Amino acid sequence: MLARRSFTRFLSVAAVAAPSFARAQEDYPTRSIRLIVPWPPGGGVDAFGRVVQAALGAQLGQNVIIDNIGGGSGRIGTQTASRAAPDGYTLLLANDTFAATEALPVAGTASLRPAFEPVTLAIDGPQGLFTHPKSGFRSIEEFAAAARVRPGQLNVGVPGIGSSQHLTSELLLRAAGDLRVTHIPYRGGGPLLQDLVAGNVDAATVTFAAGAQQAKAGQLVPLAVTSANRNASFPNVPTAAETIAPGFVQATWMGFFAPKGTPEAIRGRVHAAATAVLKDPGIVARLRDLGFEPVGGDGVAFARLFDETVKTFADIATERQIVAGD
């Protein structure tokens, strides 16, 4: 009898809770949304987030607050997001370095990919190889020639060992004839670009958008992009494919993730808001000025691209004997 009363009480609570939970999904969002960017301010992911932040908030009817949590090639911020409640009030904005960290797992740590639902593939775009005006390099061909003459002696900064920029750099070096440089890791694109502007490293591979404004200001020299075509805002910057690495293309991407278990209705609301933002002419113009191309792909397409990127990065990491680093 006691068990029956307990079961009846459970059903009564569940009956009350179910409509309440459904209402919460229908009313979403009712408060500010935390958007974790797992990089310090100043990098490519942060640049994208700042462009869409206000418009995304307007679409959702609530403020979107960017929370920069750098370190560990994006792992620390991603881990933080993975522990958030699956209620739509914490989202992750990540780039293909998330796939890179899955391709190069840290010993003793669990995969983070199962902790998330891909929501929207937001943009793709090139990585860029930049140098500073005092380096003496005025073209990608000059840089490659120096790397051949002095293998391993040129310092190329990257936002973390095992980051997507690092692995893209390795893919480019291989495609250019197996060139060798010394990669210098940083906590993110922002700190790296500060050091590059100061002339403390010879070059850097970063998301092209991260260095675009410094390039326009003459503080940096863009040598090449990794996309199939030149960027319309930087028509004089060649592609790697047309110079030192025929056929080479390796795009970077960014997108929104929700913690696993976030209701489909809420994910759909976020996706609808994100795609609306990515169709706004003013936002599109600003993103293209940075070298980004809006995509707006759904979660299924995003998950497929994620898996393909993991494989590409795992293959080059194995070949070059790269292990995860900070």
C-alpha cells in the first residue's frame, strides 16, 4: 500500500512538472544567455562572437553575454560549457580547434564531443599566415624559401600546440614540400598577435579574421590565406594554393553548441535566431570584411563536418608525431 501511494505521489509530481517543463521550453529565453568563447579576447572566435552578439540577443529577446575562458587550446572553456545545465542558458561558440582537441586527446581526459549537441554551423573562412613589417618577408614564396634554407629555424606562433591553426600550418607545410618550422604556442590568437606586432616571432598562423584589422592598419603583413579563393576585402593576398602549395585548401569553421540534453525545441530556437542573424545584410557585410563566409548549417550537417575535421587533423598529427599541448 505504501509503495502504491509513493508511486501515485510520483505520478502527481510528474504530471505537474511536465507542463512546467514544457512551458519553460516555450517561454525560452526568459533571462540572459551565457555564450562561452573558449579563447581570450582578440582572437578569431572572439571577433566573430562580438559581431553577432547584439543581433543574436535581439533575435532571442535577451542579452547574450560573452564569457571568454582561455587556456588549453580551448579545452578549459569547452570543459566549463560541458558542465552547464542543458537548459539553453549556456552555449558554446567554438571553432575547429574543438575538432583538433578531439583528434589529439590529452592522456587521462575524456572526450568532450559527446557532451554537446551541435546546433548551428555559423561560418567558414580561411586561416592566414601573417608576419610583421620588420621580418623582411613580403611574400609567401620568400617565407617558404627561408624555411627551406633554414629548416626549423623560423618561429611560427600558433594559438596552442594541437590547435586547428597549428595543424593547418602543418598541413600547409607538408603541401609546400615538407617544410619545417618551430611552432610557438600561445593561449590564444589575441596574445599571439600582440607578440607578432611587436616582432617577437617571425610569423603566425591564425584565423584570418583575427589579424585582418592589424593588417589593414599596416601592423601586420598577410602572406597567404588557406581558402580556395582570395578574400574580397584583401584581394592582393594570395591563396596558398596558387603559390607554394597547389591544390591546398583548409577552411576553418565556427559554430554554436549546446550541452547534451538541451531540449530540441530550445536548440531549434537558437538555430533559428542564429540563421536569421547570419542572413542580416549588415552582419554579412561585417563578417565578410573579416574574411568569414556565413553558412547557417543545421546540427546534422555540423556534426558531419566535425567528424570529417577530426579525421583530417588526426591524420596529420599522427604523421608529424604531434601530441596535445597547452
